[in-house]
Amino acid sequence: MQAKSRALQDFGATFLGPALHAYADAIEAESAGHLPVCLAREGWCFHRLLGRLKREGLIEIEHDPVYLRVSRTLLFRAMLGSSTIMPIALGNDFKGSVLDLMRKRFGLQLHEIFSVLPLELLQFQCELPQDNDKVSEWLAAHLPALTALVAPTRNALVAYLARSGLTDSRMKPLMLDLGYSGTIQKILTHVTKRDTAGLYFIATKPGDAPVGDYHANLKGIFHEGVGWRSGCVMLDRSLLFESLLTAPQGQMVDIRQKHNGEFEFFYGREAATQRHFQDLKMVFDGAIDHVIDCRRHGVSYSATDVQNLYEVFATRPNCIPKDVWHLFSVDDDITGNGLINPLKMFAI
């Protein structure tokens, strides 16, 4: 057992450690006047990293970071019917029936779907983003009912964001996530009605993005302006990072505010990382320990260093040890693909 623990921690140090170290440097450089907001599943590890660095006195950030339990599914659900957000929700890849779309992208339960939408509509097949105009037309007559259905989610989300500090005018939210197009940041910009900044591993469309009357500014640390399947290994094989950078509970799909003002969170199905989270925590421990050691001894990694290291792990067979194979599983329900094993997908 001790040998396995050591292997997990060593893998964390070599695979995740350099990227987290470079990311922490970038966060520190951008932190003045900002509230660091660690987003979604990936944010759990980022929040843990920043908290540890701050306790050790190894990072200077003006405001304590917050961990925000959100997901694209939750936000699409909460904003169902919004004229600003629906084009974003229907602009991402998806293939399946309207029933599958409502269930997997918007997080609606079956009884909710059947209470609002007719069976004939639910059987229609669609492929997004090609059919987004068709789907918008199909749903148009039902949007008032859908909007009313998700009102409890939307109201709870607004209260949760305010409680988390995202509406505090004294500091601008700095969204922290893997990337890539900043969908979560853009929706939060719309919901909070304020400008936001985003700092990502990869930003496929960096710079200023208007969201209604407000603006979301996106910046990538390791890559900017790259496209899918354009030869950028760190993007094309980013599922390796996504598998590991996850939270104990997995993906959040709904939120409710209870009578006492506290919040209740609801999560989707578990991937392998949730079933073996004690092992993943050892990977995180190894990665964060590596960042601590680097900061104490003045070791740094350039963006190119991180890119080259990732390319080795992502393209060469057997570079990822067997002790961590069971952790590589990603919930890709939002595109209709279900659970994915990137090691098998990339034949490594």
C-alpha cells in the first residue's frame, strides 16, 4: 500500500505539479483587486492548491479564493429560456434526441421534461450546433413553461453567487478553470451583471467577449487562440487533465436554497475518480507538495516546459503508470457521449 501511495504522489508531482506551479505564478501576478474564483470540478484542486500556498506563506493574493460549485449543466439549467444564454447552450456539440438534450445538457429530470414538453417534440433528433436554429424554433412556444420550471434553480444560484462574494463591487471576479471558451465565465458574467476576468490553462478565444451589456475577458496561460484538432496536444488531449482535475462529488446538476438560507447541492453520476477519490487525493498531494518545494527553492517552469512535459505523457505509450490507470474517466454527458476513458481513446 505504501508503494502504491508513493507511486500516486510521484505521478502527481511529475504530471500535474509543473502545470499547477506555473498556474499559481500566473494567478499571483493577476490577483490584485480580484477575487480568485475556483470553478467547477477543476476548481476543487485549484482551491486546495491556493489555500495551501497561502497557509505556507508562499503566495501573495489580495483576497482569499472561493470554490464555486457550478457546472455548465447547472448553469444551462438555471438559464433555460434566457435569450442571452440559449444561443451559447445550443452552440456546443451534441447529437441525440430533444429528450436527451433536455436531460444531458440542461440537467432536467424525466418527470420535469414530460410535464412541460410534448412527446412528439422529445422524439425529434438533432445535431448541434448545425441544428440550433431548428431546436430554438421547436422550443420557442415552450420557453415560458421551461423558464418557470427552473425558477427555483435560478433563484438559488443567484443567492449562492451573492453569498460567495461574486457580486461584491470591491473586487472583480477572476475565474480559474482549465478552459477553453469560457462558457461558465460568460454565463456567470450574465447572471451577476458585471464584468469578469478569466485565467485558464488554455483559452481558445482569448480577449474580451461581450455578454449582453457586460464583458468577460479571457486569458490563457499555456496556449491562446488555438483550435481543436489543430495540432495542439495540450488541447486535443486535454481529457487527461480533465480526468484528474475533478471534485469528490463529481458534476453538480442542481442547487436549492433551503428555508434556513443554506444551500443544497445535487450531483450527477460518479466517474471512476469519484469512486477512487482517496487515490486521486494522493495524486493532488504529490502535485501540491511539488509546487511547495518549487516555490521554496526558486524552481520555475516556463509555458514551453509544461507543454513539452504534457506532450510526453499524452502521446507516448506507458508513460502513465498502471497505478493510476483506474483514475482516467470523464463524464461527457453534456455532449451525449457518456463516460469516456481517454487512455483508451488516445491509445496510450
